[in-house]
Amino acid sequence: MAPVLARAFRCGSLCGAAGRALALLSMPAAGALACGDAAQAPGLKSREQPIIRGTIAESPELNHTGGLIAIDRETREPQLFCTATLIAPESVVTAKHCALASFQAESLDLDVAWLAGPSLANPLEVIPVVAVELAPLNSGGFLRIGSDVAVLHLEHATSLPPATPLALGDELIGRAMVSIGYGIFSPEGDEDQRRRSGSETLAAVRGRVLEPMFGSFENYVEWSLTGEVTDFNYLQVFLPGDFFGQFLLQSLRSDFDSQFLLDGYEAVTGRAPGDTQTCSGDSGGPLALQAEDGSWQTYGVVSGGLYSAHSVCDYGSVFATFGPDTLAFVTRAQSWADPCGEVPAQGECRGSVAVSCETGLIEARRNLVSRDCGESGQECFLGTNGVECHEPIRDPIEDTGDENDAGVAATAAAAADANSVPADPQSADAENVARDPDLDAGSVAADPPHASGTGPSAEEALEPLP
């Protein structure tokens, strides 16, 4: 039986569930999709990994490329899982399997955002992702998901200069191109979540995918059985009379000859002297060139690759490129207009109308929602949980019932009488004497005023006067 061909998503641990789901849906005949803890070839170790042998890329010129992060809604702790490149003020291009990972993140109650800047610890901007579009072509290709390209739209625009998406032509074969990504930076698994860049030579844009990666069928056979490629000719171990060996060899030959790049939509890079190696943390990162005027151009996104016995990623990379249908899709996506306009994330009150935006990546929902609170006798209120309708806040001395109104009025009248000061002290004294013949005007007048202004207490009133 032929060994499983280990294809790898090149994104972080969130790809595990997405990879398993895709493996069940696509069921490729010659291999399984591998990502994080997903399926892999026997004896080949799986670990998350971005650009191997790359250099730290802190230059502001590369700020068009940022990381995709999943943020815990309670702790606000970020987790970086992919790379994405700005192509419009509110849009980034990445891998389709990264977009599927963002759906997985949302189902786990995580927020997805695009982080711009040289590292996860030192971001320039963190902008929530509010909409996802997947490229057409949903079958075939290295990962069996068609064109591995998606565009994610941001909650608001950034002022950073974008890169320009372009078609990849045959004239660039043999050209050293720039790859950019975040994450682990060595075959041993070291990581510091900083942006790194590398150089990868464009090897092929069509034809058999395994040929430019291994160089020959013999190398592929050795890798399939041992996880490495050496100078030893492994074909000589398959003797003509060995039925099982010959059957295995024919199966490997079928795999080698039947695995094709999605013509016009995929490319193989790497394997040239001095080339770096992209890996899982780089998924969605660009295959880029810098123009003479200093602007940047991107020709595709990191899609996948293979493992080896000595490195978590090896034998070059497969990029999803912008073929005719994909480029048309990306171009349309660049002009995306947010249905929610300038409404802030928490919503806003427009008089009595509560205006907010409903967002759901999985359901492809991004809708402006308005509710007139006044129709239900409520008011619009902007609180810590966003905009909402609630009952009106009334003045404490006001009420709604007639009986209560009467009681409040009586209490207010009594308070007014108790606090009133007679305009004519003599008339007040005469009135008191008239009520109590034992009191005379002089004794009443001699009674000192009280601080409360409400007259003597009950105890004081009962005390005998001298």
C-alpha cells in the first residue's frame, strides 16, 4: 500500500479542525490534508512553522503584510494563526484555508482580526475582520480545495499603503521572489511571533507538482519511505521478482505522475541554493516583488507544502496564485463597500432610533439594523454592551399613577407649610396665643429658631415654660 502523501496547510493550530473537516469532505485519493495535529505521513513530525531561515522584517515598507489573529473574548489574549496582505484600505488577501480557520475561530467564541506591524507584541493596528469572501474554483489543486485564495474585509479602513495583486506569468520562472510571514523561525520550532521575510525562487507554474519539489521520481520514492532524500538510489531495492515491492513502486509512480498544479492558479517555489522555506505560520502570506517606484506587488499566497524527517517543512512551497478567475474575484473584492457604512462597532443612537451592525463570518452576515425605540415607549441608550433600547429614566419626584401623584402633592404641600416663614412675626405670635391661652407673645418670640426651620420638636413643645 502506498504511503500517505502529507500535504500541509501552512497556518497555525486553528487549522486543525478545518483541516480535518476538509479532509473528510475532499477525500483525496493519494493523500490527506495535514495541519497542526491533522493527518500526516508515517514518521514525519508535524509542527507549526513559518519562514525557516528568514530574517526579521521590521521595515515599514512591509507593513502591507500583517498577521491574522484570534482573540479570546474574555481574556483578550491573541493567537496568531495566519498571514494576510493588505490590497485595499479595508481588505486583505489570504489563503482560503485561513478563512476556513476564521470560521472555526468564530465558532469557538473568538474574535478574528488583522494585526499590522512587525510583531504580535508590537502592533501598529488591530482591526476586526467583519466579512469573508472565498475565491471561486472549489476543487482540484494541491490541497484539493481549488483556488486557495480568500479576501477578508476589515471593520474600518487603514491608512497603510496596500500591495497590488497581479497575475503570475511564465516570465518570472527562475526569479527570486519575496515571501513574508509570522511565527516559528527554525526547524527546531523556535518562535517569537515576529514578522520575517525570505527569498524563494519560482520553480514551476504548471505541470506535476512533485517533480519540481523532489527533482526526480527516485527522490520522491526515498522520501515516501524514509522522510528524507539522500544520494542513495532507492530504486535499486525494488527487485523485479518482489511482487509487493513492484506493487508499491507502481503506486508511488501513479502518485508522482497524477499530482498536478491547478493550471494557472498554483506555483511551486524554493529548492534553489540560498532559498528560504515557508511553513504553516506563513499561510496566506504573499509571493511578492517590489516595483521600481517602491510599491509592492503580490502574485499569490502561501498555500501548503511537505514535511521531512529533518525539518518541519521542506522541499519548497506551493503558492495559490491569482489566475484569471481568481484575479477577477480579488479585483472585485478590492472595491468592497461596508453595508454598515460609518456606524461604529458599538452602534449609535439617531434620536430614538438604535442603529447597529450585525456581523457573522460563518453566515456571511454583515447587515445594518435599525430599531425605533420610541415605538415601544422606550429610549435609545449607548451602554457598555453597545446600543440598546430601555425604559425612560424618570425624575424621582414624578410618577405615573393618580394616587401617587396626590400623595406626592400632599407631601410637598406639608413640606412647604413646615418650611414657610411668616411675613409678620406679630401675627404669628398672636395666632399661637390664640391656639394656646397659656402662652404669651413674649415667650413665643423668645423661643430660639431651629436649624431645620421646622419649629420645636414634640419633646420641646411638651416642656413647661419657666
